Amino acid sequence: MAVQKTITHCTICEMICGLVVTSEDDRVVSVLPDKKNPYTWRDYCIKGAHSGDVRDHTHRIRQPMRRVGDHYEPATYDEAIADISTRLKAIRDVHGVNAIASYSGNPAGSTFSIQNYMNALIDAIGSTTRFSVGSVDQNAVLVAAKAMFGSEGTMLLPDLDDCDYYLLFGSNPAISRMCWMGKTPNGWKRMLARMPQAKLTIVDPRRTESADKASRHVAILPEQDWAFMLGMLKVIFSEGLDRLGRHDLVANVDVLKDLALSVDLGDMSARCRVSVNEIEEVAREFATARTAVAIARTGPAQGRNGTLAEWLSLVLNLVTDRIDTPGGRFLPNWPISLSRLGRPSAKLPVVKSRVRGLPQVGGGFSLAELPDEITTPGKGQVRALFIASGNPVSAGPDGAAIDAALAELDLLVSIDMFQRESHRHAHWLIPGTHMLEREEIHVKMHSMNDRPFIQTSRRAVPVPEGIIPEWEFLLRLADAMDVKLFGGHVATPDELAESFLKSTGVVTVEQIRAAEHGLEFGERTLGHLWREFEEIGEKLDACPAAFAEMLRQRLAEPLVRGDAQAYPFQLISRRRKGMMNAWLSDTVAMLSEADSTNVVEIHSTDAANCGLTDGQPVTIRSENGALDLVLRVTDRCRRGVALFEHGWGGRVSDPASGTVTWSEGKMRNLLIGADELDPLTGVPRLNGMPVAIEAR
Ligand SMILES: Nc1nc2c(c(=O)[nH]1)N[C@H]1C(S)=C(S)[C@@H](COP(=O)(O)OP(=O)(O)OC[C@H]3O[C@@H](n4cnc5c(=O)[nH]c(N)nc54)[C@H](O)[C@@H]3O)O[C@H]1N2
Ligand SMILES: Nc1nc2c(c(=O)[nH]1)N[C@H]1C(S)=C(S)[C@@H](COP(=O)(O)OP(=O)(O)OC[C@H]3O[C@@H](n4cnc5c(=O)[nH]c(N)nc54)[C@H](O)[C@@H]3O)O[C@H]1N2
Ligand code: SF4
Ligand SMILES: [Mo]
């Protein structure tokens, strides 16, 4: 028996924790944290521990599958590439290049080869029709960074270990870990270790697992973080608690200050349903702490006011001198600065969508636009779509509309290890590789580390016979279409990584490969953001005009939602330890948690007022749809919100037999409308969607 130990890293979430994988006869036996990984080893979780389940799952797709009528038949890669390229050429000739589109999901982002090669194919074809998972995730960060700092890539990380006051808006790191557009391995425990001398304030409509450990929990109304933050700014400015560090490099502070001073604290309190007293206390605690960070995460970002929350959270750091200072938020600039790389592209014209005319963010259109772009006739109407490691029907708004639109395509190609909900109508199912089968250096992910560290993943088990890596499939497809990926300058992911790394002159592929447990290269230093501004001779914009305009619109809105009578609740979500978005739900990691997938939780007073009781069958209804669920009465959710989880209700099929092998729970996003979006990010109301709950 061939027992082998491989040192690699996980890519299930952004944390990319170091792993030691034991395999025997090419099967995964155990996955443990790599305790010699100097950077990530303490941050390891059940998802990574059970990652082998996915690799050896019985329903994994192990060869290309072609749709023939209402079933699938196995095919070779040559057949797949010949058929797909022929169809793509025909679509391109009749409908134009923009009729060929892609959607890359979350796992594509944490896999260097998949996302880069998928994007490269769409680029090489000449299409600009990419849909982005960021539109149901982090677009607010990109939009705020571009408007304030000049580049979408300018993401500021918290200096956790020197911070005395953590102010977290809409994040539950006890479950989700501290990973979102930046990496602070073991971040949750690092914060807890600094308490009680440090304070942690969690702003969340639900008293979460993280709030249980916090020094303060602020039970805010969904989508109203901006009002809380603006109230804080009013207090900070009017009490003279502001301390702007680099006056010389910041523009429009006066406009911002006037705006903040003009609001009424009582009005802000009424909008976010947090008392004036609590807003004042948090503002003073935050502003007077020795060091502090304010961070907004997916809670507000996945709603209609995400940009405002992201902007104002950055402003809170800015006006109290917590940017690029110890214990504040800083710009990592290793091994390549996304910030600098993004700057030239920020000057290029922004691509707008055909039907709604919305701008691309992070190089992609909003998922909310996908159905219209497929079903609305005209030049550039999407006729072919690649879904690379994604499940847009489960992840996006109005899943039913996305599903119906996907059924109308002339060509749908899914590149995934499984056939899930979004792949039901696929003409071709192209197998994906598993992370433990890949060897690559994810330059971009590592550039978001909070310390200079980079690592290669290593192949712990072989790619099963019959499967070729996603990038190789895309490269061969490009050849068949007579187009060149990356202008023909690079072929393999290693060459691509090398081309990125070359520009830094800091580390080489060889050095990274040679470092068994990952490579630490140098000390972390602060001050890169201001230095960048000095170098390019520009200023940070504290109050971008479009943001101020949106803020004024929100301030002019009535205090109570117009639809509050018909839809008294606003929907929020939660994550589970063993699940990753809408996947891993059918693996061992989830077995102990797989109960109660159809439960909606509301506050006991709300339940009593509606005449509803715990355990009662109810219908939850939005303007977009209705689902039958069971009520759970709780005091964890604040009044006026309903908690129902994302990630359930999708089906996994075995294309060989045509049977559905797994489905559990109801699909939450059927309730989410695709019309009302944050106008600056294209993000739908995944959090905050108005709903009604009634007995059935
Ligand atoms: N209501 C609501 N909606 C949400 C959210 C929410 O909190 N609430 N969360 C949002 C967020 S934060 C995100 S990031 C998005 C996620 O949106 P998506 O990325 O579209 O959805 P996932 O469920 O993560 O699906 C990932 C797919 O990738 C496949 N996959 C996993 N690993 C690999 C691999 O190594 N190779 C290949 N080829 N395929 C792989 C899986 O089998 C799965 O089908 O959903 C968003 N949608
Ligand atoms: N186990 C596990 N870990 C994960 C994932 C997973 O699915 N499972 N997903 C990964 C991914 S893709 C991502 S993007 C990250 C996300 O990581 P986080 O950003 O930490 O996301 P959540 O844990 O969903 O926490 C969001 C919180 O926001 C609250 N909330 C909802 N609406 C609002 C609002 O309007 N305002 C405020 N202030 N709060 C609100 C919710 O109640 C919830 O507690 O987690 C990653 N880690
Ligand atoms: S899923 Fe778990 S083990 Fe994998 S990178 Fe994320 S935190 Fe680490
Ligand atoms: Mo995400």
C-alpha cells in the first residue's frame, strides 16, 4: 500500500489554510492542519477536514457528459471540444461575440487556474459578457475602493493584533471565519485573545454566535447600517473626536463633515432602530480607543445599501486616523499589489450591460441581470454560457427566473465536480478537478494576506483517470476556436503565476516551490496606501459624489418602509460550520447539522403579535415568491427580521442515471427579487428582502 503525506493548502474558503494530507492508494485518508505552516495553521475547520469526501464522492462527474434529449451520455474531451467549439463559432457568427458569456462562482475565485483561464477564454473570444459572483457578495468593497482609493483592488485589512476596539458590521466570524477580501488567519481567536482589554462590538440584527462573545451587541435593522454609521460620524465631528491623519492626501473631508453634521441623531436612530444613547456610546468608545477598526462585511454588503455601509465604515477609520496606522486598517502590498495593478484599468471605459445599462463591477455584470440578458432579443443577447464552479440559481436572486432563462440557451456548459441545480439544463457537463488534485500558486489570494506569505498547493492525490484540469480543457477549447489565451504569451498556470510574480522582483516560483510549508518573505510594514497616493500624486476621496447623492436619496426616504404593512419582516441569512454556500451540504461535515433546513426564525414578540407559535407550519411570502416552512420562535433575531438560511433546496443529480441524488430544504433565493438592487453595485436584497409570514 502506498501511503503518502502531502503538504498543501485548502481552497474551500479564502483562508487557504495549510494542510497535511495523508493518502493511501490514491485515496484521501486524512486531512489535518499543517502545524508547520507558519502563517495559517491554527485556522483549520471541519470543511477542510472532510474535504476528501468531496473528492471521492460517488456522484462526482468523472468524464465529459453530453446531453442527448432528456438524458446524458459519456463522451471524450475531443468530442466535447469539437462540439462546443463548433456551436460557439456558430453563435459568434450569428449573434456576435458578446452572445458568449461566463459566470464564475466563488470556488473559481480561490482557484488560480479556473478563474484566470475562464476569463481569458471570454477575453480571447472578444466578449465582455461576464457575470460575477461579486454581485451577490463583495461588490460593495470594490466599488467603494475604486471611488475612494482609485482602484478596485485597494482592500484594507485590519491590524488585528494591535487593535483595542473591533467594530464589526454584519459578520459572524465565529462561523464564517475572518475571510472576506483579505485574510487574517485565526482572526476570530486572535480578536478574542485580546479581550477583555480590547472591546468587540458586533452590529447584527441577530444575536449571533459571535455576538455571544462580544462586549456589545447592537441589534440593528437590516440595510440601515449607513444610518448608524452616519449617526456615529455626527457624534465624532460634533464632539471634536475626529483626527484626520493625512490632510494633504485626502479630498472632500469638508463635504463629508457638513453632510454628517447636517443629520439629526434622532432621525438616524429611528432609521436604524438603535437608540441615540447607544449610537453615542459606540461612537465615543470607537473614537477614543487607543487603536480601533471598523469593518463592514456581507451583512450590509448583500443588501440595497451595501455601498453606503462600506463607504461610511471606511470613513469611520479615516476620520479617526485608523488608516495605515498601527491597530487600524492597512493596505497589504505583497507579493504583487492588486491596488497598483488595478489602477491602469480604473481609467478604462466601464462596460455597461445591454438591457439595464448597469456598469460592470470587478469585471462582471450583476447576476440579477442574467435572465434578462438571456431572454431579451437583440444584438449581444446571451446564447451561450459557461458556468465555472458556480451555482447561480441557488446563489443569485430570483432563482426561478435564472433557471427558466438557462433552459433557453443554445449552449450551456458547466465546469463542476457535480451536476447541481444550476446545471440541470447544461448541454455539456465538464468535470472539475478537486483542490487536493491541483498544484498551483495563487498569487492573487496570497496578495491579500495580512503578512507577507505565499505558498504553492501540491497535488495530494492524482486527478482521476478520464479528467483533465479545467485550465487544460479551456486552453484546448481556445485552440479549437482559433483564439489565443493571454495573447499566446503563457500556456500553463505556472507560467501565468511567473508572469505575475516577475513584476514584483520579490519572490520566484522556484523559491515558493522550495518552501515546504510556505514562504514568509519579509516583515509587514505599514504606510503603503499613503505612499501610493504620494507616488501617483492623487488624493483619497472621502466623499465620492455618487455616494453622497445616494446617501441624500436615502435620507429623503420615509422613516418606515412603504411596504411594511404588507411585508412586516426583513429576511436575513446565516451560515453553518460544515457548509460552504450551497455546497458541502451532502457531505459528512454537515451530517450533525443537517436538521431544520426549513425553519424560519422570528422574535417571540413578533410571533405573539402575529398569533403564531413555535413549531407551527407557516408560509413565508415576498413579492417574488412563497415558501412553506416551519416557524421557530427565538429571542436571537431582533424584532422585524426573519431568519431563513441560504444554501438549501438545490438538487444534485447523477447524470449517468438521470436521478436526483440529493435535495433538502427549500431554496431561499426564490424569495429574492432581481429588480431592486443597490444601484452602485448591482447587488440584490439577499439581506433585507421584505417578507410576510402567515399560518398555513
Ligand atoms: N440568500 C443568500 N444568497 C447568497 C449568500 C447568502 O448569504 N444568502 N451568499 C452569497 C455568497 S457570499 C457567495 S460567495 C455566493 C456563492 O455563489 P456560487 O459560487 O455561485 O455558489 P456555490 O454554492 O458556492 O457553488 C460553488 C460550486 O462550485 C463547485 N466547486 C467547488 N469546488 C470546485 C472545484 O475545485 N472545481 C470545480 N470545477 N468546481 C468546484 C461546487 O460543486 C458548486 O457547484 O452565494 C451568494 N448567495
Ligand atoms: N462555514 C462557512 N464559512 C464560510 C462560508 C460558508 O458558507 N460557511 N462562506 C464564506 C463566504 S463565501 C463568505 S463571503 C464569508 C462571509 O462571512 P461573513 O461576512 O462573516 O458572513 P456571515 O457569517 O453570513 O455573517 C453575516 C451576518 O450579517 C448579519 N446581517 C444580515 N443583514 C444585515 C444588515 O443589514 N446589517 C448588519 N449589520 N448585519 C446584517 C447576519 O445576521 C449575519 O450574522 O464567509 C465565508 N465562510
Ligand atoms: S474551509 Fe476551513 S480549512 Fe479550508 S481554508 Fe477555509 S477555514 Fe481553512
Ligand atoms: Mo462569499
